[in-house]
Amino acid sequence: MSNSNALGVHALVWAGDTSEKSVEKIINSTAKAGYDLVEFSLHDSTSLNVQHTRALLEDNNLGVVCSRGLAFDADVSSDDTATVERGQKLLQESLQLTHELGGTHFTGALFSALGKYGAPMTEAGRANVVRVLKELADEAGKRSMTLGLEICNRYETNVINTAHDALRLADDIGRDNVLIHLDTYHMNIEENDLVSPVYEVGDRLGYVHIGENHRGYLGSGHLDFTAFFHALAAVNYTGPITFESFSSAVVARGLSNDLAVWRNLWTDGEDLAVHAREFISNHLHATRAAR
């Protein structure tokens, strides 16, 4: 880990949609809070004015990452051919949109719907995931882009819940531009600790989400961020580190329900984001000083 870690913040800290007015608020607020990049969830991509957004990003010298999960009627882990095709089309459109915004990272639950499944994934469903993501990775490679496999908890996907699951899936996809995306919120639920998965993933780590166990203010929960940041340093992680937090104060219809955002963990996104930026920076600084 070095000074080159770009620090990001999720757009849903600022606004629940991607209308032009909301995008202006998101980008201006992100820059004012001192971040290097903003992450847009593409659940609301139809209302996103790509040219307007890219111009604002460039004016504010901000990088961009895009993420998404799929829906149950457009799920590439399904056994149903038409459902898989709808999901594949959504992924391809989202990859292109990320590219048009100037982003090189497209990440998230690219492998399934975002929600609670009623049964384990089938072998046929997993084969569909591998086939679709091989093709998507090849398309991404033509644009010098990477794909991130975000490891989500059991209540949001049945495809990959641990670093071990993600590495097996990435191995089966077999493309160098398919990287692992660790998220401390999900790790807290599924992993034995916050350290061993970082070592297990090693140089295949491409993106990191920092979030508390309850998704509120960093440091107000029980996560051992000191150990996590030391682990990032030990594997020389130099990629983006993005703060992700959700509250019913900022509601994105659909996505908020999928993520079970039922309560107010905060009301002031600006205070939350400035605090998170300092919290992450202080951990990085302390970790470097200790090495």
C-alpha cells in the first residue's frame, strides 16, 4: 500500500438518483470533501446524462468507478436462457456506459441478482455466470478495463460469499482483468476475520469498499479496521479504496429495498463523508508510519 491509493465515496452518500441536478450535487460534494473518485451505482443508469456527467468529473478532476447488481428477471446465474440474456445485455450496456464516463473499473455483483435467494445456485447457473463473464471480460479488455467480482453476503447473493468463492470463480473465468473486490461490511458477515481474505486474494485484489458493520459512521461499529489496513499494506495494495454507506436519509428506490436500508444511520452526508475521508487517510498514514 502506498500514497497511490485513490480514495473514493459512493454516490448514494449524496443523492438517491442520477438526474442532472443530483449528479451535480454528487460530483461537487465529492470534490469538496477531498476525494479522488466517485462510485456510481448503475441501478438508475437510464436517467444518467453521460456527457454532462463526464464533463463535470473532468472539471473537478475526479475519477469514476461504476458498479451494479442485477435483477431476478435479468440474472446471469439463472438456468433460464432468456433471463440470462437480459442480464448479459445489462452488463454489456453498463460496461459501455462506464467506459463512456471515463472509468476503467466496472465492479459489483456482476454475477447475480442483488437479493435473497431461496435455494443454492445450480451447476447450470454457475456455468452461465462463467460464460457471460468471460465474454464481458474480453469486451472490457478491448477497452483496457477491469471487472470486479464484489463478494457479497448470503442475503444478497448465492454465487460468491467469501474470498475463496471469488477466487474459484475468477479462476474459472480465466481472464487477467477479472479482479477481486473486497468489502468490509460483507466480510464481517461471511469471513472468519478481516485479515486472512486479504492475504488469500493478494495481488488479485482490484477494489476495496470500506464500510462499518452497520454501514454507518466509520469507527462507530465493531470492525477491526487497524488489522484490515495492515493487511492491505502487507499485500502492497495500491488500488482504490471507496467509502460505502447507506441510510434511509438518502433513498434510491429499488436498490434501498434490495439492500434492506430501513433506518437512519446518518442524516448529514457531508459530515459523514468528510469524517470517512479523514478516517481512511489516518489509517493509511498510521499504517505507513508503522512499517
